[in-house]
Amino acid sequence: MTPQTGAEGFAGIGILSSVFGGISAYKQGQSEKAADDYNAQIALQNMSDKMVASQQKYSALAGKQASAYASSGVDIASGSPLLMMAATGGRGGEEGEQIEEAGTKESTLEQYYGRLAAWSGTESGIGDFLTGMSKTMTQYGQATGAFTP
């Protein structure tokens, strides 16, 4: 086996190693993106569940108020009792908006992290590939005498 043949063998191994290293980094970024996308969907589902719970809570509270007023003989169709129940409904609506805003922001942030992870994985994969190729070609050049530092 000549030195050149050995160098070519090592260069081939180096090239394959660079390719697999680059692919691995890319796939890791894609996996992180998938996890972040999943977390974004969970955030949206949690937001939806919290909104339903909030609506139910304020609806039940308004019902309890109406029942309490009616059992006391108060006319709930006008005046202070009606205003009180309307204010309760308004507080429920405000809470629902706050829940929706927080959930939407969390989901958007998770999606952003996913895109960032995918980009980082791609960039890292390309960098790993190019670094490996550079080292392989330098070593090949030194082994064959085509390149001396």
C-alpha cells in the first residue's frame, strides 16, 4: 500500500464522517423544532382549556348572583342587581382576553424557538460538514505532499 493510497482511504473516511456529522446536526435541529412546535400546540390547548374554565366560572357566578337576588325577592331585570351581574360578565370577558393573549404569546414564542432550533441545526450541520472537509483535505494534502503548511 502506497502512502497515497492510505491517504485516499483516510480522506474517504473523513469525507463520510463530515457528511454524517453534518446530517446529524441538521436532524438534531429538526427534532428540537418538532418538540417546540409540539409545545406550541400544547400552549394553545392549555389556553383554550383555561378560557372555557374561566367562562364557566363567571357564568356560574352570574347564575349564583341571579339566584341570590331572586330568592331575596329582588327584581334582577333592572337596577343594581343587573349592573352587578353585567360587571361580573365583564370581568369574565377581561380574564378570557388575558388568558388568550398569554396563551398566544407563549405559543408564538415556542414556534419561534422551533424555527431558531431548525436554523441552528442546519447552520451547525453545514459548519460541521465544511470543517470536516477542510481537515480531511488538509490531511490528504499533507500525506500526499501536495500541501505543506
